[in-house]
Amino acid sequence: MLTAPALESAKGVLHGFFTRKGGVSDGLYESLNCGFSTGDAREKVQENRDRAVARLGLAPNRLAAVQQVHSARVVVIDDDWTPGPLVQADALATRRRGIALGILGADCAPVLLADAEAGVIGAAHAGWRGALDGVTDSVIDAMIGLGAEPSRIVAAIGPCIAQASYQVGPEFPAPFLAQDAANAAFFADRNFDLPAYLKARLERRGLAAVAPSLGDTLAQPDLFFSHRRATLAGGSVAGRLLSAIALEG
């Protein structure tokens, strides 16, 4: 499990960017695969999730997640929340204590956020489409609605595909350049810098701190699952990494 110092110093906040190590899955999913939709045995995925949530000091049924669809939609976890059917969204926010907000990924960027003073946290799944459409803005706005202040929010970008590994087609930059010509700065040699783009968007909201990505999912197969790495190897199957944040209590 990796942690971001900026979030470690947030009082009463628990978080972790889990690597692929420490689980029970095998083969292509070795070993901490937390994605039910990957084709891995469901009981193994559940055990992996339980182990991860336990690392945060929480019970297995305290993990809140969504069905990620590369959108900018956010779900607020309130006092009525109970584990159940997943809502289609790509971000979560809450002020409820003892609930872990979970994000899955295998190249897309997990973003964890906290306003420790207000007791409000958020989590977002940001692939290129969700990032472009403003999923980070959506989760920040939801946190503000729960009492957070942007100037107190600390954000950390988890392991994701880095620019050196993220080659894109010639048509890819167009929607980013249409949004803002300055986004050309995130493209070099036909490679896209997703974590830098996210960091810039987060910083424009006036947050207290934005910690950069903690690793390159494609280039570090011993630590991370990568959908693109699996595809380049001639397959289409990859495990999913879990990132989670919770308020103590």
C-alpha cells in the first residue's frame, strides 16, 4: 500500500493506494485484484477487497464503490447509505465517518481528497474522458456542498499511466485543445501527460495542496496492474487496483 504524505498529515483521515501485492488471486490477476468485472474468481476478489479495507482499520462492509463509466458524475454517501447495487458514477464524496470511498483503476488515475477540518472526503476515477469532462471539479463541488472549503482540501493523485507510457493517436489532443489551447503543454511526442493535466485542473480550484502521481502503472508490472500493458502483450485482461479514503470513527 502506498500513501501520500499530504494526506498522511490530514488529521483523522485514512487512505491507501493499494498495489497488486498482498492478495490471494493468481495467474493474470496476481495477487491483490480488486475488480469483480475482470473475470477473476469472485470469492478471491472479495477476499482481496476485505484485506485492503482491513489495512485501513475498517470492516469489509464499509467499502462504498460505484460502477465506473468514465463520466463526471459523483455520488454523495449520506447517513442512509448501505451496501447494495452500484450506481453508475466515477466519484464519491461523504462526511460520514467509518466509510471507505473506493476507486478502481488499471491506468486511469485515482484521486483522493480531504478537508480534514470540515470532516469531508472525496474520491474520483479519472481516465482521460472523465478528466476532460471535469470529474475532479464534480467531486470538489460535492465536497463543498458538504461543508468543505477548497483552500483546505488536500488532494493526491495515485498511480496511473505516465506520459512516457501514454502514446496517443493524432486525433486525441483535439478535444483538449478545443477546451483550452494551453492544454498543448500536456502533449509531447504524441504522448499525453494525464497526471499533469489532472494536477493543473485541481490546482486551478485553489486547493491547499495537490500531490503528484505515485507511479507509472504501465512501466511497473511488479507493483501495478495495467490495462494498456495487457493489451500491448496481446491480451485484454488486467486486474484492478483499489484506492480508498475514509474518515476515522
